[in-house]
Amino acid sequence: MKLRQGFVSNSSSSSFLVYGVYPDNLGELYLAAHPDTADVDEDSDEYTIGELLQEVGLNVERPYDGACVGLSWDCVEDNETGAQFKQRVEDLVCKELGEGFRGKLGTHSEAWYN
């Protein structure tokens, strides 16, 4: 009997582990926090907002419906404690989406198969 030790090429799955939030109405929140943004209007889709958030260093994961905004746990810096990482992510999310998320972030994980 042979055991497969390597990558299985016909397997299709995705997953993530992010410290962040699943905000409702991502576009509205972004516009409220950035009223002078010329690239975005009420008709902008979630992907446009996601690209703008990625430009400032946030991860945007879209597993099913909605988007998880935050940072992957593999973004913890070498000289950073877990608490410092959480604070950094919270500060960035609140700066980009509003102070209403202060104290509401958590670790989110998803996995799905195609």
C-alpha cells in the first residue's frame, strides 16, 4: 500500500484565520469614515471598498456573504505581543470604518471547499 505524502492536486479548498470584524454595510461605513473620498460613492461595490482597505494594510476576506475585515494572524510582527497586534488591528479598523468597532473585534476562521 502507498500513502500519499505530498499535495493533492485535485483538492480545492480555501481558509483564513483573521483578527477583525464582519461589518454590515461595509460601503456605508467606509463612506461615513471617509466622506471626502473621491474614488468611492454610494454605488461602489464591496470589492472596490475592499481594494481601498487593502491599500492601507487591512485584509478583506470574502468567504460567503459579506466581508471579514482585519489582519491575518500571520501578520503579527516579530517584536509584537498578541495584545499589541490586537490593538494595532483595532486601531486600523476603527480608523477606516469608524469607532463603533472599538472592543468588538475577534478571531474569525472559515474554511470551504470548491
